[in-house]
Amino acid sequence: MKYKISYNNPNQQYIEIEFYTTTINTDETLVRLPAWRPGRYEMGNFAKNIQKWSAFDEKGKTLNFEKISKECWKVDTKNTKRLVIKYNYYAAELNAGSSFIDENQLYVNPINCLLYIDEFIDSPCELKLEIPKNFQIATSLQKKSKNSFVAVDFHELVDSPIIASIELKHHEFKVKNTLFHIWLNGECKPDFRKLETDFSKFCSTQITSFGEFPVKEYHFLIQILPFKAYHGVEHCKSTVITIGPGYDVFTNKDWYDEFLGISSHELYHTWNVKQIRPLEMLPYNYSKENYSNLGYIYEGITTYMGDKMLLTSGVFDFQQYAKTFNELLFKHYHNTGRLNYSVEQSSFDTWIDGYTKGVPGRKTSIYTEGALIAFITDVFILKNTKNKKSLNDVMKLLYTTFAKKDKGITGDDYKRAVEQIARKSYNKIFNSIIQGKEDFTPYIVDGLNYLGYKLSVKPSKHYNESYLGLKVKYENGKCLIDNIYPNSPAEKSGISINDEIIAINKFKVNNDFEHWCSYFNKEEQTLSIKKELGILKNITLQGDKTLFFKDYSIEISQKKKVKK
């Protein structure tokens, strides 16, 4: 399969694509566009961005076709030797998994916009870009000639994002015989010496933990945006990260730490999910959902290990690492979906309602709960091997016994690997907090205590969260109920999610509900509420001695020496 990407007017944000096939031997040919992209386990339905679509034979004769599903066209190819399809794609979204064009760049995630035929999916592919002469190109694809690239098959092609731009900044460095590239696109003032120092440390630590790097070259493709952004997508030989604003990324320490965090996370994916892959996703089926319960492995362990590698490599100190761990605790304990859905169920259901919050209190996060389970599992192994083995050894075992033999893994495979390394039954953890919905707290407290830390639990800084059991958000000048804790005064009062709070004790709320709520903390609080159907209602609340939304954090224990 061969492709050509070009464009005429970048301001219209349509890219033009020509798709050529080799010999056609069937009277009818099914041509598909991927309906989702690996790295985001929900349907993307990219065909919605196609405006024009036409099919021709080798002589330019128009062929009849019909669209038969959301991502598939049936083309009449009787007496056709070579199929040519010309279509366009609206590339107007700029995140780590999208495609985008303007006068300064052509950014393509091929998974969004390149067609394929099932029979040719494992055949070599070629791609040519028609771009301005002053554009540089950043991609992991093998170069064939100027602006032309080849891939061993369609899987490699669509796993290889491309940035062609006049703004690219480039730096390369070597770690353990692997050549790493950092490409920065957008307004920024990087210190490449510092970047190389920090990146080299966590790259080296990750490679050491697995014993090798799966590829010879790796590309960090960084889109630096002029507004706040934070997103990353993994690929076999590269990652795309969108982050911004550009004036903050390399000057604001907290935001630079976030950049390091997402970079380490995406690099770890090179092994975990791009190599160590769920059985259901080997190979990927781009036309439909690839349901899997293993989100706690491919995203949860990656989240935990991405941060841990920054700590063990010396890029992060304890305070920097504790901040990321505390964020996990906050997200876990402030999400009441953990009471209703296991992490396995939530993994399966990313295909149903994606990565949105969903209906109130329904599901957990494969990232957050998965990372905390990874921590609990790590300590479980350390304790049972007298600190001689860790979760690193489990992941290395999965890499060598499954990934390197092109075998997908199941939950039982992971469980057996943990038990093999720890030499202890993993049933209790697996059944209670992976497949079940039990409280994580005893496991977290036990794990932190073993490492020389303790779990600090305090009231939320907002009175309404801790004692009334409600959270608010501000949208378009309105104060809206965002979350309600089960069995709290807020739930018992009849308040609903998305109710608008107009006033408290007759004082109008102006983006300051939390302040007024704390001010009246020793009194009854009468909220003037506007329900979603426009009905006005006064609701009186009285604080409860029970704490609902709480703040959790890790602290160094004074009773034990911290284990390294």
C-alpha cells in the first residue's frame, strides 16, 4: 500500500490523501479507515473528518462504491488491476493523538487518516509527503528518499507520527547504544544540556530494569503549545507529547517536573503495552473495540513506574516524588466510583464511555487505581523477598517470556508472574482490589509503613468538601454541584449533581462558595439552588462530624528508617 499526503490551502485545514494499492484480484474490495487509535482505548470514529472520497482504477476511471459501516467502504473492483482512492481529511485538532495543519506545520498521526485493506495489512507500505522545501521532518519512519518513507507493514506505518515544520528544534543523545532524539516544535527556549542530563538518567534506569531497549532509535516528538496543555501518546519507536504554555515548560519548575513525568511515562510504554500487550490486542483490530480488563497493567503500572524511575534515577528527589504520589491519593479518595466499579471493570468500559468522568460515582481510573495497585504489588514483592525482588522483576519476566515471543498476556499470566517472583500467593490483592472493590487504605498504610513512611489524613481545606460532602465547579459564571459523597449531609438534603448554587445564607455566590461556606462553618447553611429544570429551591445543611472528602499525603515516619 502506498500513500501521498499533500495540501493546497493550510488555512482550510484539509489534507489531501492519495491511496494506491498493488494488484487487485477481487470483484469487490473492502477499504477501511481505523476507528480508534492504540493508546486511547475508546472509539475515535475518524471517518467523521473525511469530506470527500472517490475511487479510481489504474486508468483513472471512476469506480462505484458505497459506505457500509462507520469505517468501511465497499468498492467495485471487477476488472481492476490497481485501486486508487483520493480523499481529504480535516486536520484541525492539536493533541498528542490527533492530526493538524496550518501554515507552519503538517502534523500527522497516520492512524487517524490512512486507509487500509485487510489483505494487505502485513505488507510493506510507502508514504510520500509533499511539503514546503524549508520544512524539517521529525518521525521514526525509515527514510527512503527526500520526504519519502517506508514501513515494514501498516501497523508500523500508523504507529509512526510525523511532524513536518519550519519551527523544529532537534537534539540527540545516546544511552546504552540507543540513539534518542528530542524534537521540539513551537515557541520555547530549551536548555538541551539539562534536558539531556535528565532524560539520560531516566532512560538509562528504565533500560537497565528491562535489560535492553526494544528499538535502536527513539524519538520524543514534543509539540510545545502557547496555552496550557498536557497529553502524551506512546508508540513503538516514538512518543508525541503536547505540553504548554511554552513560556512555562522550561522555566517553571513544577511544570518542568510534569514534563519529565509524562516523558518518563511514555518511554516506559515502549515495553509496557507496545511490547507487553494484552492478548486481546495482539494484533490490534482497528475496526472495532479491543476490550481488555488489563488497564491496571498497561496504564496503571506505567503511571507508577514512570514516576518511580524518576526517583530511582535521581531525577526526582523525595519531595518531587511525594507530590506525584499525593496526587494519586487525592484522585483515588475523591473519586467515589471506587465504591462501585473495580479497576478491571473500568478498564473494559473505557470503550463504552471513554476517558470522561461519566455518570456520577460509576467508575475508577485505570491510571490512578492501577498505579496504587502497582505500588501495593511492588511492596508485596519487596516484603516477601526481603527486598531482593520488586515489580521490576515481574515486568522483565513478562517482557522476556511473552513480549519477546510475540505472545499476549492475560490477567492470570500477570498474577502467576507476581507469584513466581514473590514466591507467595497474590490471591488476596488480586481478588480484593483488582477484581473487587475493597478499600485500598489498609494496603496503602501497610506498604508505606514498610518503606518507612506513613499516611497522613486530614480534613480537606474546603469545609464544604470535608463536612458537607459536596464539591463545586465554576463554569460560565455559575457555581455548579460537581460531586456528592455518599451518605453525606449534601446527599441527604436532596441536592443533585449540576444544581446551580445561587446564594448561601442570602449572600450571592461569585466564584467564592468555598470561602462563604467556611465562613459560616458553625452555623446552618441555607443554599439557594436552581435545579436543572429551572426550579428554585432553598436547602439547609448542617455540617457533620464525619469527614467525607479528605486530604491524604505521605510523610516520613519518625519511627522507622526509610528504605531506599
